[in-house]
Amino acid sequence: MSDASTVALRRRALLSAATALLAAPALAQASWPNRPIRLMVGFPAGGTTDILGRIAAQILQESLGQPVVVENRPGAGSNIAAQAVLRSPADGYTLLLGSPGTNAINPHLYSNAGYDPLKDFLPISQIAEVPNLIAAHPGLGVRDAGALIAMAKSRTMSYGETSIGGSTHLAAELFRLMGGFEATHVSYRGSSPMMVDLLPGRIDFGTDNLPSILPHIRSNALVAIGVTSAERWPANPDIPAIAETLPGYEVTAWFGLVAPRGTPPEIIERLNTALRAGLEKPETAARMAELGARPLPGTPEVYQARNEREFVRLGDLIRRVGIRAE
């Protein structure tokens, strides 16, 4: 064989190899998913965030035909889970359940959260929204936001929240700032510890996720001052919104799925389509209503717009109040 023929054969071999390498990602995307998917949740099992993650996992599993395994990685306000997903290949097999902490709060709260939520992750779809509820001890004798604000301006009061820097804390601080009063802040590690002080009246009022605190409202152990959504919550229309007294007030918890940046757009689209179809089913809405949540099916663009808006708004609030993670 001549030298020219040998060179030609080598060139054809190199071209075939390069073509195979270029085609491999496309083939992988076409067959996706062909193995289990991990959904990382940055909170312990059993809470609202975990349950919403499992609802999303079930929807994807039924639609995509592959197991979707929820993996709980609690710690550092969900930073540990976010960092783990960021280190994973951007192939659609490792997803993150995004929350206000991961998407908007933590980069302002921690000196080094280890990621940038607006640059390092791609939005897939919102899943659900859950409001908080401000409740007072009945011994105060107040039954609405206006009366509570007036009392707080006339005497020293104390208030609690269930997560330093979380949505319950920011909801309480925004209420205080917009209401124009000072009060003694007490932080608790969860709902149960706060209730130990709020139910007997050792603190005057507190903020918690609606599903956690609602039973105490229904039993008349606490008085509902208002939900922290922009309007009355559809499942509990008898409870006023704080915004009815303080226009523009809103601090809720919203959840959705994100993937590492670089995940192919075709995979993002398939995930979004599967989630939206499942979230629009009446049985999904009914299941979420039991948690005090409502489904939020939508496009990645809508989800990203909310992340960007809340990243700025809540970041400004954190700096104004001077909150830092312990």
C-alpha cells in the first residue's frame, strides 16, 4: 500500500471516530432516560419540602418510565444538596428541588453558599407554593394585623420564627418593617420548639408555614393574624392576607425543580412537559391542598423570572435587617 493510501485510510478512520464522538451525546439524549434519576432534597424526610419533592418524583416516574429516587441531603439551609447537584454531570440524571433558600436567600445569607442559583442551575418548572401564617397568642386580645401593629407600637412585644434566614423569618421581619414597629426577635429551630413558647404565651406572636400552624388556629389555641401571600389563600379564604393591611406585603415559599447548567435543552423540555402534565391533574391539586400548598405548573422562563425577582427582593430585605447565618 502506498503512503498516500495509508494517509487516506487514517484520515477516514479519524473522521469516523470524530463522527461517532459527536453523535454519542445526541444518541444519549434520544434514549434519555434509560436509568434511575436522583432528586436531591436539602431537608430531612417528612417535612413539606420533602413531601412536595416526592410528589414531583412520582409524577416524573409515571411519565418517564424510570425510577425517580428522592435523596435527602439536609444541612446548611440546603446548600449541601445544591452543591452536590452542581458537582454532578449535567445529563438529566441528577436534579435539585429548589426552594426559597436555594434559589434566592442563601447566597445573601452565607458568606460562601458555594453556588450561584441564577447562573449554575437551569430552571425546569415550579411545583408548588406554600404561604406562611402570622399567628398571635389569644391572650393579647388582637384578631387582625392592624390591631397587632397598633399594640406593638404601644408596648414591648416578642415574636418567633422557625428558621433563621428562612421564609418564616423574612415574613416576620417584613411585617415588622412595613408595620413600623420594634419587637424582640426569638429564633427557633423548627415549628415544635416555637410552639413550646407561643402556645402558653411566652412570646406574643410567631410566623410558621401554614400547614404546620393551621391546626392550632382551628383549635383556637392561636389567633390567625394573616397569611403572607399577596391575597387570601384559596384553601383558607376565612383568613385575611397581611397585604390587606400592608399593601405590597408578600413572603411565601415556592418550590420547583432545577438541573445543573449544561443540561441539554431537550431534556429540560421533557422534564417540564412531564411535570406540567402531572401538576395539572385534579388529584395532584387535591393532594397538595392537604399540605396547604397549591400546584404551580409553568414554563422554565416563568420559574426563572420569579427566581430573579425574589433573589433581588429578598436579598435587599436580608441586608436591610442584617441577617447572617449562624
